[in-house]
Amino acid sequence: MIKDGKIVKIGKPWKTRAPKNSMVIDGKSKYLVPGLTDMHVHWLQGDDELILYLANGITTIRDMFGNYGKLGRRERIEEGEILGPRLYISTPLIDGEQPIWSGSLVVTNPEDVEPLIANSKKMGYDFIKVYEKLTMDVYDSIVKAAKKENIPVVGHAPSLVGIEKVIKSGQKSIEHLSRYYDSDELYDMTIENNLWNCPTIVVYSNFNRSLAEEKIEGLEYIHPLIIRTWEGGMNMGSSMIEISGLKHIAKRLHDKGGKILLGTDTNNPFIVPGFSIHDEIYNFVDIGLTPYEALRTGTYNAAEFLNILDESGTVETGKNADLVLLDGNPLEDITNMKKIEGVMIRGKWISKSEIDEMLKTIVESVE
């Protein structure tokens, strides 16, 4: 039973009477799971993209390249002006000289760090994102200032800092298994320091699929100009990216007891918002996780990382009504996560027919 966006009661149908005039959703022979969290996206700030997340059962996203505009649009989502998932936002990339991406915050002087971190916290960012070219002294200053402001550091392992230093620093998550190599010592160090990893295997697997001209699900919702940009970015010769090593590291880290998060790096080439989450869940099962373990990376684990287990991550009384109704048991076959009968976000029910209608509108808008 749902009220004011929360799960207020769970019970047998014959023992749980709904209040008069309540909406009743028929869940007979269906399966209810917590809404998914995509822990690594690059939201382009379009409303249609938000619908693609919801249509695929994603009720929370962690945006990993924030800006002031995204903070403002998050407020509109939370106020109900825009339909979309819950949103956690990192700072823009904090990088060193000659940054890789435009829009990055370039920091070369440790003395500039403390006011930057304090202001980022004040603006409402949820994380500080570190990137490739930071120097050791600037990185150390970022970690120190972030600890003072009680705001987590996430991102890459900068090349001038090194993976071992990053693991021991207190950084909360590493993306893409940045700078990891196959080492029991490294895995043990990761676990000892309570560090999370978001592998984003799908970035590399979908690159290989696109080179092999395999069908990427959801491309019909992407504007042709964007697809052409993706194709141009993929012109890197005939060799395919080797992902077996990445999968091996992810598997070893998981088996050792490392903390793994579900993320896609959405809006990189051929990483379709929403749809790619199912590819990444499948990747986890493919490397040896059980369907339950794979599903947990985007539900319970995400909530634990975000420090919101009291309100998210499982289907329990008192938690947020962010739910997905399925027409198949995902614990028997993880691809049943695609058989979505409806999604609930903040207690608002979106039926399959409504989802289909919204998706149809998106297709028409990009044709």
C-alpha cells in the first residue's frame, strides 16, 4: 500500500484493504522489485532522456559531470514540474593542466582547492569528481578539503597519483576500474579501505557490438545526428577493445568481497539512456554473478553507497515507493528485468501503456 510516495503497508491481499477510492494495481503473477539506480550517467539535460530511464525501471541516477543547470533542473524534478528519476550530481570534472574534457575545472594550485570544495558543497553538489591529470599535491588537498566538508570524492585514479594511493586516500568510488590490474594485494587493499567500484563494462562491450554491427537496443529513441556523432567517434580502426581483462578484474574483485555498483556511462557512444542498464546487468551475470547479486548492485548496493538505505534499495514498509513491476522473475532469468509492466516513482504509477505512449512520442520527435 502506497501513500504520499512511501510504502506504508505490505501484506496479503485478503488482509490488506485499500482505502476507498484508491487506485488498485493488479499484480497477480507479477514480480515487484526496487527501482534501479544507474550509478554512472552523463545526463544531457533533456526531458526525453529522463523518460528513457524511467521506461527501463531506473528511478535514480548519479550524474557524473554536473553543472549549475543540472542542479536547477533537479529542483524542478523534485517539485514535480518535470517527470524523472531521483538525481544525484557530482561536480564538473576536476582536472589538471590540459584537461581531457571541456567544461572541466582546472586546478593546479593546492591553495585553490579548499574554497572550491566548500563552494561545491554550498551549491548542492553531492560528490567531488576527480579526473586524470591532477597532480599529487592537488589531489591530496581535494581529499583533505572534501573530508572537512563531509562530501565524498569519486571518479578516476589520476595518472600522477596512482591506484594504490587513491585506494588508501579515502576516495569513495572508482569508475571504470580505472588503473586496476589483476592483483590479490590490490583487491584486498580495496576491501580494507571500503572502496566502491563502478566497472561500466557496457561502455566497452557496446563499442565491440557496434563494430560488429550488432543491434543496439533503444537507438530508435536517439536523434540521428547524435548517432552519426557516435559513429564518428568510433572510427578507431578495425581492432576491438579487449574487455576480457576488465571482466576478469570485476569478477575477481566481486569474488573477493569488493563492493560493486551498477553503472553504464550513459551518453558515451552507443550507451543508450535507460536501455544500456540491462546490458550491464547481463554483463555482471555473464562474468559469474547470480541474478540476485547482479540486481543488488543497482538496488541495495546503490542505496548503501548513497547512504539512503533507510529509504531506498529494498521493498520494505517506510521506504520510498520507487518500484518496478515485472512480468517475469528476474532471479530465474535476469533478462526478465526488461519485461516491465509498470514503474512507480515517488508514488506515481506509470503503466506499461503510458510508458509505450511516451516512448512512441519520443520516436516521433527524433524522426
